[in-house]
Amino acid sequence: MSHGVIVVVGLVTFVVVAMALADRRATVEVAVVDGDHAAGAPVRVRSMEMPVDETVPVDRWVLAEELPDGGVALATLRDGDPLLRSQVGTDRTEPRTAVIEIDAAVAEGLALEVGSTVDVVAMVDGERPTFVLRDVVVVRVPGGVADGLLAAGGDRWVAVAVDDRQALDLAAATDAGPLLVMRSGSARS
């Protein structure tokens, strides 16, 4: 019987030591998007513990206790994503915007207005068409209405809210060739 007690004590000691030596990576409690949000919408968040290491840019995230009162989305936000500082502001904050030139037929056919949600497709590196932006919100059109998409000089454009990554993706795609703007749909592949 004493042999059995020694074995049990040894096993318990092993388990306790193993738990004490388990991975103890540093974590931080960050704000995570609670539900999908369009640019300009009030931001709802929940908190989540995220592991931290040298590859994670923690200074870019909003910590759970840092969400400003009256926080609004400055870009399209997806449920469950950690909230970046560049994606949230106050109702007085202007979102980062990018202007996209669009074809006359597209401008007329889409009848875009402030608040419309669009996708942008491009031929990147001569490959197949690729979504460059998805579900970005139109924040400005010439004249502020759909009929105002024809601006002075015959240029047609639309301004959309973008985050840091989206701005860089759009810049790269613009250099690669023409862009196609389309209304966002509910189907995703």
C-alpha cells in the first residue's frame, strides 16, 4: 500500500510541476469587434486575451479599457477581429479616405451615394481579377448624391473609407491597372 501512495504522490507532483512549467506567454486584453460594422457605425466590442510576442504589433490594437466614449468605426469591421487604433474614432473623426476613378457607365449604373457599400476588383500582377477591397463604405461623391458622380472636367470618382492595409492594397492595385467598382453583395466565396 505504501508503494501505491508513493506512486500517487509522484504522479501528483509531476502534474503540478508540469502545470507550473507550462507555456506562460504574456497576454494582453484587447478590444475585439462584436458583430460586423460599417464605417460610421457605433463600435461594439468585447474583450479577449491575446498572446503577445515580438511578432505581434500590440501598440496598434485598442486595449479593452481604451475604447473612447462614442467610438465609431472608421472602416468596415468584421466580427471577432482585434480592433486596430486606426479603425476607431469619435463621431467627429474623419475616416481615412481613398478616391477611386470610375467609368461613366459604372457611375450611372451603380447610382452610388454616401453610405453605399462597394467592392473593388483589380488585375494584380497580370493574374486573374482579385478583390482589392471588400465592403468598403462610400463616404463622399461629387455633389454628395448619385447624380453628382460626374464632376468638373468629366472625371468620375467615389471616395471610400479605408484602413491602413486597405489604403496600401488600393495604391498597389491602382499602379497595376484599371479598377472595377461594384456594389457589395451578400454572397461570399
